[in-house]
Amino acid sequence: MTGFRPASRMSHYYRRVTAAVILVHGLRTSATMWRHQVAALDARGIPTMAIDLPGHGGRLGERFTLEGAHRAIGDAVASARESNVRPYLCGFSLGGYLAIDWAGAHRGAISGLLAASCGTEPNRLGLGVWRVLARGIHALPDRGRALNDFAVRTFVPPSGAADVLAGGVALEVMDDVLRELRPVKPTQSLARIDVPVVFINGQLDHFRLHASRYLAATSHGRLVTMRRTTHMVSVVRPEEFTRILLEGYAEATTRSAVA
């Protein structure tokens, strides 16, 4: 887990009065995928924490569990709530599913939520098919590392691909993650979230089948579809993604301060 990254000149001030942003990465990636967003938030004096989930990044070798992932998010939120300023939570793909699930179980803990590239509800049949495919890939001599790196470098610009791969690739977590996601019900969790929620999906992403269902489940939601963009929206179009993140952050934290 990377610590807070406040602006250097006014770090004491910002740590006391500015809501933090917590960033939760996707499957097999790590906190390093957020380098662009961390730098942009840091430049604006916004404290930022990019965490590593169990089995990923600095926690490679650990088993992934839903309970452990929730604990990682909960610890970050608790650490970020200085002076009772509620943080803003942002998750991509697996991190988006987990952020929604955690926020739905912890009302009042955050000021707002951004969930990216997680717009298809998990179901046992779909997860079972993915588990079969994942086991086939994992049976390759390199556990699928070459295939993973090829996909990243094919669909992500070089600078983004470097950020995605910098923290290592969690090759051993696929089966655990797909099993542990079975009880996750995003629309049910979203119905319990009473803060602003922004959904971001790539127009060409296969994980947006239920985007309208997600939006309908929220009391204060907004859906953004990034044109001609695939799954990894935050690294394929980092400037646009960061702009939307900052807009959602401003709306949520302003609303929270007024409330």
C-alpha cells in the first residue's frame, strides 16, 4: 500500500482539511497502475492512497479473500479519515466491484464513489466459465505471464502499460478472486449507498452489460461512457479519466461539506 501523497509545500494543511482519495486497482495489477492519477491529485494538493489488495503488488504470495480485500479498503478509509473528513473511494474493475461492495456495507464512511469498468453483475455461471478459462491459462508453463503482458501492451499505450506492469503481475490469484466474488451483488450494494456515485465504462468494454441497471440502483448516480475505449479506461485515457475523477471528487466532497 502506498501512503498519502499530499502536496509538498502544504502537506500539513492538506492532510488536515482536504478529503483523501483512495484508489483500488484491478485484477492481477497493483497500486502502480494509478501513477498518473496519483501525480495529478498530488499536484492539486489532494492526499492520495493507492492500496494493494491481498495477493497483488507488495502483497504477492498472500491468498486473496473477500474478507481480506474488505479489510484492506477499510484500513485505508480509517487511515484517511483525519479530522473526520470522509475520503473519496475509487475502484477499477475488481477494485470497482470491491469498492461498491464495501461502501454498501459501510454507510456514511465515504464522501463519494467512482466505480470503473465493473458494469456487469457477477453470477455463478459466468464466474464458473471464467474459472475454467483461468485454470487453462494458469496451466501454461509461465502461468500465463506472456499472454497477460501481450494483452496489456497491445491494448494500453506504452506509458500506461509500464505503470500496469511495474508492480508485478498477480498470476496466482485468479481462481481465488473468481470464487470469492460469488456473493458480491453490486446493485444490492448500490441501493444502500447514499453518496454520489460515478460510473465509468469504456465504449468497447465487455464489462458494461448492466450499466443502466447499476445507474438505476443509485439514488445519486452518473454514468460516463468513454468513446472508443476498451476495459482499462484509467490507463488508456488517463487524462480524461482523471478529469472525470476530479469532477466526481469535487461534487462529492462539496456535498459532504455542506451536509
